[in-house]
Amino acid sequence: MNYCNLIPRPLQMDMTSGNGFKGSRSITVTGSAAFSGLMPLVMQEMEQMGFTVCPSGADSTIEFTLDTSVSQSEGYTMTVTADKISIRAAEKAGAFYALQTLKQFALSTQSDIIFPACSITDYPRFPWRGLMLDCSRNFFPVSFICKILDAAALHKLNIFHWHLSDDQGWRLPVDKYPLLTEIGGWRFDNRSSAYFGKIGGVYTKDDIHTVVKYAAERCITVVPEIDMPGHMSSLLAAYPGFGCTGGPYRVEDRFGIFDDVLCMGNPELFTLIEGIFDAVTSLFPARYVHIGGDECPRVRWEKCPKCRKKMEELGIDSAGKLQPWFVSKLATMLEHRGKIPIGWDEVLDDAEHLPGSLIVQSWRGIEGGQKGAASGHKVIMSPSTNGCYLDYRTYADPMEMGRQYATATVKDSYDFSVIPAGMSAEDAAFIIGGQGNLWTEEIYYGKIAEYLLFPRLSALAEALWLPQDKKDFASFAARLPEHKQRLRKMGLLFYDGALE
């Protein structure tokens, strides 16, 4: 069955007898009061599909009904006949995903039948289905982010992980520390042998409000990341006193891992972080804040008198143990603000006890996720080794865009198994989902980002939506050509080569 070439494919879809729902006609859209916030977007998308939306009196109806018997919060049922489309969902998200199914039908139709006669029962396997976009290494405007959010919504993804700080740029406005953006938001352009100027950018509060609102309308949660205590060159360039040596520092125009990190012995360190977290929590309503924690060298801490003094105060015998102490402090600060902290899997290194609320994001393979789950932490799986790193080349050809040292094919992304083979049911219960990550060291333009994202993100979306035993790569590959037509109609560039 081709499932009308939908991606991710519905959990269950049955074609029914009778005519489908024709386009280019007047329709009336009705919805339960619980879905009132969704109705403006429904009207907008129906008009984009070519329908004339009338308040009443139209011959055909699209009906969104609140139905608490739909067991999954993001699930929906849909019935399509010649004159009526009936959608039932327990929550707004399910109704929205039904709308995205209708949108996929409309984007690929080649006849006057916009929606085929059918019945669908659909819901996702995992509650966390994410995409990370690195806007620190290279800056992307709000217009592009909203375009990517539309594409993520079409694929029924529900998390936008927004990487906002790193060595190459600080993008978050912080009232108490204005130099973070004034200095930290800009770097030299290293593509030229001579420095002709600086590149970068910052997001204003209005920009962030726009992205958060746009995402929320599409049932996407925006999770900000401020990466600490490593990857801090942009912060140290603005406020050098927070480094172990005092500088001088610069916003890096190189890419990699740098020895200069936050000084653990600085008495003003947590005052700085309080100011940053105050900004984060005022701008982002989501329950989650990502604190990074990856790739933090210890060499400065080992030599720094202030850090060594802090180690003596804490009674710890190695510089490596400063990081779990620091991560625990950050987690507690976020808990007091009603937030749930997330950290890359390095937060587990040298750690004996971490706050139970801390979510571990496994990227160096699956081992971090296995360790986190075994320790009782919720886990997000996005291993760089399993098709989740979308900055890698899609095909092993030196002329392909993407990181030259690694390849992740479309099939690799589709075959990604969120629950590692052999994991016990007890540990598997801690895995809340997975994510595709797009790091942008070598991505200067939106079209390059699109090309690297698609169709691997389409493959990941299905891997995160369907139960493992329902996945079928041959079926996905057969549905993909028509799905690419949808991507093309949305103005998205995509890789169009071999899938494996």
C-alpha cells in the first residue's frame, strides 16, 4: 500500500468506496471550542489549497471535533467522503497533524480530487520528535527559521532545538550583559584571505517572540540552548573576566574545540548565569532549557589558581569533576525557574550524582543514552553515528555538500532506531524520542541547509513517528518521489541522489 505517498505514513489508513473530496469549491470549517486557536491556521491553509471558506451554507464541511476517546494526545482520526471531512482529536496537536495530512494530500494532488475517500487512525510513537538548527556558527534570519518550521510541521515534528550560543557567535539578547550581543554576535569572515568585515547577527526580543509564536501555532516547542561551560569564546570576548586567563579572547572564526572556557572559580560566575537564565526564561515559555555541557577541555581548570581553590573548597580531586558540579548548579537554578534542564551526554562524564530532572541528549553514539537511561534520566537520542547528524554528506562523494569526514545516507536516517537493540524495557521507558541535528560550520546559506536537511529529515520524521515493526524502507523510498514534489512546491531545495 502506498498510503497516498504520505510521509510520515499514517499508522493505519484504509481507502473507502465512493468519491473523494473535490477542490475548488466552497467549504464551511467548524471546530470544537478547544480548537479555536487552531482555526485561523486551518482557514489560511484551506484557502491556500484553493478552497473558498464560508462561515456557513457551503455544500461541503470540514469538521474538527474534540473527542477524548482518542487515546493519544497527539493522535487523530479522519474520515473523508465526497462532501465531508471529519477529524477527531483529544488535543490541539492531533487536530493540527490531521491538518498536515490534508496539506500533504493537497500539495501532491494531480487531479480535481484533493482528498481521497479514506479513513485514517494515526498517532506518533515518541513524544519528542526534534530538529536542531545551529544559528551560532552561522546566523539565519527569522524568515528562514519560519520556513523550516513549516517544513518541520509538515513532517509532524514537534521540537525546534535552537542552538543560540557557541564560540562563533552569541545570538540571545541579555539585558544585564549587553556586550554579549554587541561584541559576541559578530566574527571575522574566515572565507577570505583578508578580513573585509565581520559576519553574524543577533535576534531581538521581537524576533524570538515571532519564532516562539509561529512555532506554537504549529504545535512545535522551541527549546533554546546556551552551551556551557565550554564553547564560550563569544562570551569571553565580551566579558574576558569570566575566563581563567583573563584573555585576550575573540569571537572565533575557526571551528573546533578551544581550551578557553568559563572559569569555575570566578565568584561572579553564577551572577552572570542568573542574568542569562533570567533572559532565557522571560523569552521562552517552554518547559525545557538546553545547557550544552559538551566538548569542554579541562586544561585551563587544571592550571587556574581560582579553579584549584574551588576544587579544594568542594573536596574534589580532579578538574574533571568541576563539570558535574557546575551542571548540577545550573540544573538547580533552572528547576527553581520551573524549567527542565537538558545536557549533551558529556554531562554524565565524571558524574556520581546529577539532579534527576536532567535530560540527557546522546550524541557521541548510543552509549550516552544507554548510560543515562540506566541512571534513571530521561533521554533524547540523536547519535552522530546513526543518521541523525544532517551536516554530514548524504552520499560519499567529495563533491557533495556536507562534512567531508562523515556520511549519513537517507537510509541511515530511516534506519535510525530510537531504542537501541538489546535495551531492557525498563531502560527503554526513559527514552522520550529522538532528533536530527544540523550544525552549520560549513553552511553559510539557507539553500545549503535545505539541501542537507531534505529528504533525510523526512526519513527521520518517519523513524520517530512509526513503531519499529511498522517501518519499511522500500515503502518509504517508493513514496519519496511524490513527497519531493511537496518539498519543491514549498520552495525547498533537496538532495535528489542515491538513497543508500
